[in-house]
Amino acid sequence: MSAACLLTKSPLKTMTEILKKALLFTAMATLSPPLVHPQVPSCRLGPRQWHASFERIRFQFRHAGRLQASYKGLEAMYDDGYGMVKDLDYYYQALRELVEHDSGPPRWFCPVDASLSVEDAPLMLYLPGVDGMGMGLCMHHKALGRIFELRCLHIPFHDRTPFEELVAMVEDVVRAEHSTSPNKPIYLLGNSFGGCLALAVAARNPRIDLILVLVNPATSFEKSDIKQLLSIFSPFSDHACIAITALLNYNIDNEVNIALSRMKSGKHPLEAFGRLTNNMSSSLKHTNILDKLPEDTLRWKMELIKTAASYANYRLHFVTADVLLLASGADRLLPSKAEADRLQKILPKCKVFFFQNHGHSLLLEHGVHVSSIIKCADLYRHSRKYQRVLDFIPPSTTELNEVDKASSDLTFRTCPAMFSTMEDGTVVRGLGGVPADGPVLLVGNHMLMGIELISLAAEFLRQKKAVVRGIAHPLLFPKKERTSSEGHDFFDFLKLWGGVPMTYKHIYELLAAREFVLMYPGGYREALHCKIVWIWTCK
């Protein structure tokens, strides 16, 4: 595994030397398929062009700190909080506190368990389901709070604000934020009913840079079996109907499968089934929350969600925002999977992530990491245009664990070992000979078609807390419009770990930002060991 050659950093003395080194690095990479430089079409530049290049280099080095703006306050292997909320007891306790002292109009709140966000973080507004409590994101507060300025909408149970007024309320916040920061995107995370609310706001504000994250949106309400289900239980009280509907939110089969997989990994049966039993007991323990609800709550909520679905469906063709749609395949309340197919055909910029074994309350189920999905979809950005170098967020502890889990078989079969060379020429085991700070250029060769870099990057993260930014073939960055999110694939890991397509601009920006850059100059012919002849057509 130690086939990578470690080139330590050297002081950059003059601007001419900087440019020569940048051209040398890019020349090494031309063994990969030829690419057109986005700004300079040829290396033969006239005097004015050379002067402009030097001015651009001088400006970017003066402002090199800006390239790492997203790193400020956020280090590699940061704690994203996933796993802190072990079961639903925390969720029900939060609901109890809200219901006990709940009055007044709809309002926004910032979760107290959300961490301090990175500098210049974009705004994310969480729009809850038809319950309106705003606590459905409790398992993601810390993870999303690290990379967003997070605010949650709370609609008290006693409130009877019409849907159009709720749209206007969210719209006022969006327009106010846009007026102060017109070049920053605004994220709307809509869960079920909140998805209709997010679509309505986006349809009414097509010129504002919005990014919608929709979780099982309730636009399919008219096609669901909720009305028929409630008619069957009509002899019971409204409180009983609400309790039955709440139980259908969760996919118990998924919880059982998770417990069985934990048993297979060596966990004790009582420990493996602990989450399932705790969730069931929490649901029964907190049923007295329903006693606090007004009698007409169920009827009002059904009318509200019906109006929301009709309002949003009528205006779908006005939505021009980027949309990330998370759909559950085992949703017992709404036909979310079929609705995702329908919405993707209507919305011009829509990406879909399917969760085959999850229920309607996707955000409250184990194994769903919304922050990682946003990164994998290339939708986390600080300005109107997504930039892989400037908008990169380093991997979290959970993402490192996901890598270890996915590559465990490869690690077991290959047993990778890391060696480095000290300044005196001594070869030592580990990465002690690698500089602690960048820029560092790592040059290697493809051994297992490049998949060995997973172990290399993970070891750099553990030992040096340094993210290895790989320069990769453009084909490794496909534009995936539909993904099954039962575990990340190799392409997702490449994005999570800061991989960028091969361009001269990317190499320069990474080195200017003092990053650890990994390059395999052999291209696809070396990766495939010359077994396949591939004709690459460059536009």
C-alpha cells in the first residue's frame, strides 16, 4: 500500500517559480485524458496574457485563506452528533415539553443542541410535518448545525393559521435573508407537509437561489390511503386515530432488520434489540401527550394537508430551484416512491435518493445521514455556483466509520501498511515522515484500479487529521439523478473525501489552499493495466 511517493513541500520563492511548478504539476497529469483549461486555452500566452496570469496568481495567493473558508471552525473528523440520540425517547420528551407550555402563533426556534456552525454558513429552514412541532429533525440537529445556520418552524397544536399565511411567513424570512445576502443560497428542508410548504415558497420566488431538500413530500396526499384508514377507525376518538397514524410512521421491519444485523456482528440479543424495545416503550409511555390536544386537531390537520398538497401541485411548473428528494420505499402513509418518480419528471433540477427499507418518518430512523447526502449530491455551497475546492467540508467521524465499514473486506484481504521517509533518510512505519502542514503533493500509481486510495486516505485522516484531496478522472464524477441510499458507493466516498476532476484550475487551487493533493498520473490505461483500449473524445 506504500506505493505512493511523498513529495514534501518546498518554499515558493518567486512568482515565476510558482508558475513553473504549477505547469510542471499539470504536465505530469496530462497522461490522463486531455482536458481543456476553463480559462486559458493554450500554454502559449502573449505578454498581456502572461501579465494577467501573474496578476491572477498574485491575487489568489493574497487571498488564499478564502479558499479554506469552509474549514474555519470545522476540522477533519468533527463530531456530527449522529448516534447521540439512541432512540425516540428524546423526541417524545421534547414534544411533551413543547405541548406543556404551547401557545401563541407559529414561530422559529434554533435548536439548543445544534453546534456552532462554520463561518459564513448558509441558512437552512426546517419545515416540519403536519404535526408542526418542529422536533422531527432532532437526530440531525448537531450534524446540520455544524454546516448550516439552522432554524426550525414550530406550529402550536392550538394554532389554526391557514396554509397561505404559513407560506407568507416562510416567504418573509426567505426574502429578508436574500436581501442581506443575495449571493448565498437558502436551504428549505421540508418533511411531508413541510415539503408542500417548501415547494409553494420556491414556486412564488423563482429568482431567489433556493435549494429544496424534500423528505417524503405530501404532494401525493390525494393518492394515499390515509382517508380510508381514518374512516375505518372513525368509531374511535380522534386521539386514538392520531396514535394509530403515528405508529404507522415508523417501519418496524427496518428496526428488526437492523437488530438482526447487529446480532450477526456479535452483539448480545438484548443489546441488539435495545433500540426497538426502547422505541416501542417510549411510544406507549408518552401517549398521555394526546390528552393535551384540542378535539378538532385531527380534522384541522387533514384539511390543512389537503390544501397544502393542492396548492403545491398546482404550482410545480414554476419551481426552478435545485431539489433533493428523499423517498422511502416502505412508506405506509403516502405512496412516496411513486411520487418521487412523478416529481422528478416535472421538476427540472431534481435528484432522488431512495431508502428502500425505511418508513414515512425517515428523519427519525436509524442510518439516515442528511448532511452526508447533501454533500454527495454536490448541493452544499456558499455561493450561487458550486465549487468543489472552496465548498468542500471535511469528513466527519460518522463518515469515517462508514468508510471503514464499506472497506472492511478490502482491508482484511490486502492488509495495507503505511511507510514514510524521515528527513535523515530513515524509513519508518506510519506517516511520521510526512509534513504536518501543506501543501503536500502525493504521487502514486494505480494498483487495484485506484480503490486502494480509500485505505490511504483513511490512514491520513487518523494519523495526521489531514484530508487527502484526490485528482481523479472526470468519469468518476457522474451526474447521478437517482440513487439508492442503502450505503454509499465508491463515487459517493470520492466526493465525501474531497476528490476533484482533473483540471489545471483544481490542482492550482488545491495547492494554493495548502492541501494534501493525491495524483495518479498514469490515467485510465495504467489503471486498467493496458487491458482495455479506450478512445476518449474531448469536447
